Amino acid sequence: MIYIGLLLFFAFKMRLGKNWARVTLTILAVLEVSKLPLEIGIAVGADSLFILYVVLSSLQAVLVVVAVVVIFLSIGLRYFRSQ
């Protein structure tokens, strides 16, 4: 719950144009994606519930990467420069 609250806080601050929030969310995204190989390695031979967790975590990692790319594209850059 605390992690979700922090993500929402940073997202709200990023929406207000705070560049530090964009950088913080990017760092959290890198951490999110970097734990994925470990989870996949643990999932080998695990029960189906953990495999479902890894699949959902993989989907989340893909969405996080897409979000980070979008906030650094030209539209995102113009938004942060105008703030």
C-alpha cells in the first residue's frame, strides 16, 4: 500500500511538471524491470499461483517501460519544459 501511495504521489507531482518526480519514477521503473529476471528464475518449478504472479509482474514491467518511454518522448519533453 505504501509503494502504491508513493507511485501515486510521484505521478501527481509529475503531472504538475516536477522533473524530479519524472526522474524518480524512471529510477523506480528500472528497479521494477531489474527484478524481473530473478522472479522468472524463481518461477521455474514453482506452483501455478507464483507463475501467475510472474506473468502479471512481467506485464507490469512492460507497461512501466512504455510509460517511461512516453514521458521522455517529445510530447513529454515539451510538457516538462513548459512548466
